[in-house]
Amino acid sequence: MSIFINNKRDTDYGIYCGRGSVLGNKYLIGRDGTRSEVCAKYRVWLWDEFKKRGKVYNEILRLANLYRAKGTLSLLCFCAPLQCHTEHIRSLILWVVSNNFFPPGATFEKVDETL
């Protein structure tokens, strides 16, 4: 079982997690810090948003369910292979799956077999 992080310029195969998506990084390199700093800020933001049980929570659970069902997942952003916020998305998905953190009675969109 693996979660891959790929560059959107190289493939359309996967789930886009960049700017404009629910999981996009709102922090900009330069304005908000170095690449490492904006990724660290994103990690804090991601966890805070996940705990609110809103859109981010739902998207993480949807991706975790997809990963659990298929055994693989590809996350897309324009940063890869450089350090990227999607590394924190991957970590949270793995945490959800390893802790079986799926609410009782939770429903998810039908798993798309093409992803």
C-alpha cells in the first residue's frame, strides 16, 4: 500500500491537492516564508481544519477511504518532487487509516476505480 506524490505537470492521474482545491496550501513561498516554513504552517493549518470536521475533514476521510479501498493513492501538486504540503496530507491520510478513524455510519462518495 502506497501513497504517491506526483507533479501535476507530469500526469493527470491522481487527486489534485494544490491551490484551488479544498486541500490547497494557502501559504505562499516568499510572502509567508521559505518552502520549509510554509509547509510547516500548512501542517498546523491542516490539523486545525481537520479537527473542525468541515470540508477538510470530509476530504481527508474521502481520500483515506479511497486509499483503504484501493491500497494506493496518487496526490498531485505542482511542487513535487520538491518538499510539498501534500506530504502532510499523506501523513494525515495514513494516520486516519492506521487508527481506523472512520466515524460509525460514515458514508463516502462511490470509489472511482480509475484513480
